Amino acid sequence: MIAPIMIPDPGDPEAKIAGRNVARSDAGGRSRAAGDAGAVATRSGRRSARRVLPGFGLSLGYTLVYLCLIVLIPLSAAFFKTAQLTWPEFVAVVTAPRVMASYRLTFGASFGAAAINTVFGLLVAWVLVRYRFPGRALVDALVDLPFALPTAVAGIALAGLFSANGWFGSLLVPLGITVAFTPLGVLVALTFIGLPFVVRTVQPVLEDLPRELEEAAATLGASRWECFRRVVFPIVLPALLTGFALAFARAIGEYGSVIFIAGNMPMVSEITPLLIITKLEQYDYTGATAIAVVMLVISFTLLLAINALQAWTRRRQGALT
Amino acid sequence: MRWLLIAAALAFLTLFLFVPLAFVFYEALKKGIGVYVAAISDPDALDAIRLTLLTAAIAVPLNLVFGVAAAWAIAKFSFPGKNVLTTLIDLPFSVSPVIAGLIYVLIFGLQGWLGPWLREHDIRIIFAVPGIVLATIFVTFPFVARELIPLMQAQGTEQEEAATVLGASGWQTFWRITLPNVTWGLLYGVILCNARAMGEFGAVSVVSGHIRGATNTLPLQAEILYNEYQFSAAFAVASLLALLALVTLVLKYFVGRRAVDRQHSAGHAP
């Protein structure tokens, strides 16, 4: 059907659930196999006539109608609205200097934040999987805080902490490091909201990693660092990239946690989502929508890239077991 | 080495997670419990709480029904385009919340597709409660579906087929076989969906119009108070949302564990 080759499910299903709130990162290998098993029942005859279970038409029909009404038709509105512009007009709007400056900040800070989270996310995942220490379960549960905490709350908390008289700000400002109301503030906010992605994509892979591999490498004389670099890292790499891409994708659209700490100065610390809102408030619907379309196209491309990365993660993991 | 790594990881998490969380409660309670209580029992704050609860009470059940329907179609049947459909269901997660709000303005706003018609009939959607609900439904759209689809796929169709062959109706099969098998996964999705529905800021901010006592949800109320330099009140409102986040994490932890146990016992049946 969908997957030409049946992939044996890597490990037990339980490891998957823990990480799945981040990404539909797993269970795919198994689920496709299950889907195919279902298909066997229907393969012998004409499709609809041989379906044993009822409710296919109703459930699929409802799904499609609801999907169109809530998601697809409203999203298409953005593209139709932008189609009113000619191509040169569109290019002029989306490449204006203020807009370009916002792209640079949004994508630069998102990339930086995702990179920080890749390094520290791997570290946190490693520590949570490999070591036992007091409070580990609590720390593990709290890693998801940025998913659960409303972005506006994160925004005002970070802005308060890093303002000149806040807990962090009062330490950093005398050193000449101003975080609040600068691009650095954007980086801090995006690091906060992207924090769980890498941890939650890497964690299940590390849990499933057969210990024998490392033991074998150690027996063959590899140092611990070589062991990590040559054995663990290549296995974790697809998940690490997936986590990076998820954190990056989330960061470029982020609004609530950033605007309080960013200062929002045009050309300096104004992110693209805020620019869309600014244009809306000036009743420049066409301009706002044109920029939104650029962001949508980039987001959709990232979504496809993430899907491909997740498929790679599953294959890499499947090859191990 | 081991303790060094643990210390580095904990230092990072402390700086970026625990301190900001503690800071919210510290600021909220800094001026005493009296100020705190006054801030959250302010009429505008109470209206914001009511609207937040109402929004979640509409958005979560709608997305729950959708999630179950989508999972039933995708997990129990095979049809062409299934992968595309699954990707499309995830689409709202990759759309910026600001754009989620914007697209509804393009449809229901005064200059939008339905704007003139809505004005003739005196129906307000943008800058009113329906717009807030719609934007919230959009941003929480995939939560239940993406929990249920892999879970129901993993469980296969044998049990349902057996029930049907034994003469159970479609609804009987669903209520007695499918639903009990996925209860915990479903709850898990609902908890995440609810947290996002109550905490959504960007999308709601675009369509709300920030009318106090009428179209302000809790996150918007926190924003307004903060921008007016009423920091204690802003953090008091924010602390309610932070509490919601903590409750969500606790529920998620326990429900997640039950879901794992459940799948462990049910998933190995075939």
C-alpha cells in the first residue's frame, strides 16, 4: 500500500507514546503494517463491497468536510487574496526592506534557538535516559512545560526576568549584556519554546538503543568518546535533525512568547509574525496576507521535510532491531 | 563525567524552565495575597476566565469528535490518499498562530468574503466570541486525531471484525470495543487539546479586538495588564494559566503511563 517494504516495528510500542506529543515520530512503521493487514481483508473483492467494518463513508465524509471547513478553505483564502496582486506587486511587498529585516531576525533567531536546543536537547535526553538521579521523573515531566505553558505567560515571565531590574537582567546588564528588547531576547524566547522538541524526539531513540552495540565497541577498544561519536551519534542523528527541524518550524511562527521581550523595533527586533499583525492593524490586509503566504509556503516545505526526516528516523531505527 | 553532564543538563533546564516558572508565581504573590486575590476576582478577570472556559468547552468537544472520526477512517480502512490526509490533519501545527487568526479575518472580517453578507444580517464573528472559538478550533485541530490515529492503527481491526461478525452493530462495536481500547490515548489528546485551547494567544489576539469584559481571554487579559504596567495583576492572571499548565503536566504524566500500560496489554493481542 503506502510503504512498499514492510518495516519491522522497532522496539516496543510503549517507548513511542512518551515521545509522540512532539511528533508523529514513530509508530508509523508498525501502523502501516497494521493498515496493510486491514487491507488484506478487503483485497479479495471490490473494495466497498467487502469492507467488514461499518462507518467508513460517515467517518471519512465527516473528516473531509470538517477539514475543509476549518482548515483548507480558510487557508486557501490567504492564497486567493494574494492572487489579487500581480507578481511584481507581490515581490515588492514581500521584499520591502522592513520585511527583509524581519525575515533575517525570524529565521536567524529561529536557527540559533534550534541549534542551542539541538545541543542541549541531546544532553538532556542523554541524561534522562542514561542516568538515575533524584528528581529525574519530575525533571522528565517538566521538560514539556513549554508545550503546556501558554506562550503569553512565557513571554511576560522572560521579559520580567531579563529586564534591567529582573533576576537575570540585574546580573547581565552590568556586564554589558542586554537581552530584553534586543534580538538576543528573541533568541531566548525561541529557545524556551523549542526546548522540548529535540529532547522528545531523541529520547525514545536513545531508549531503544541496544546496549550491546556500545559494549561491543568498548570491547573492541573504543574510548567512550569514540563510542559516542561512532556508534551512538549516527543512530541518533536522524532524530536529532527531526527535532531541530520541529523546533525551527515552531520558532518561525512563534508570536506570544517573543513580543514581550523583543522590543519590537522595526528593522531591529521585529519578527515577521508581528509585522503581519502590524499590517493588519493598519488595515493593509493585502500586505499582511502576502507576507503570510510567504511564511505558509516555507512552513509547508518544512512540514514535508520533517515528514521525510521522520521516515528516515524510522528506517534507521528499524535497521537496528 | 556523569555528574558533570547531569549538572550541565540541570543548569540549562533551571535557567530556561524552572526559574521562569517560579518567577511567575513570585511576581504574582510579591505584593501579598490580598493583591493577588483582588487581581483574579476583578470583574474583567472573571469575564476572561468565563470566556476562556467557554471557548475550551466548545473547541475541545468538536475536535474530539473530529479526532475520533478521522482516526476511525484512517486507522480501520485503507483508501488512496490516506498519507496525504494524515499530513493535512497535521497542517494547523505548522501554521503560525498569527496566520491562523488572519485567515479567519480574510473570510469573516468586514472586507472578507462573507463580510458584507454578515453585516447585512448583523452577525459578528471577527472581534467577537465566534471568531475566538474558530481560531481556537484551528490551532487545536490535530491534537486528538494525532494521538488516536497511531494508537488505533497499532490495535488493528481484528477485534472490531470479530464483534461485527458476531452481530454487533457499528455503534456497539465502537462503544464496546474500540473506545475502551483507546480511552487513555483519547484522554491524553483531550488534555493537550484543552491546555492549548485555554492558553492560545497569537491566533486569538488577531480575531479578538481586545474588548474588555467581552472578547478577552485569560492570556489576552494578562497581556493588557502587563502593557499597562500592572505587573502584579498581570502575573496573577498568568499564574492561573501557569497552574493550568502544571495540572496539565501532572495529568499528562499519569494518563500517559496508563496509555502505555493499556497499549501494552491490548496492542499485543494480534
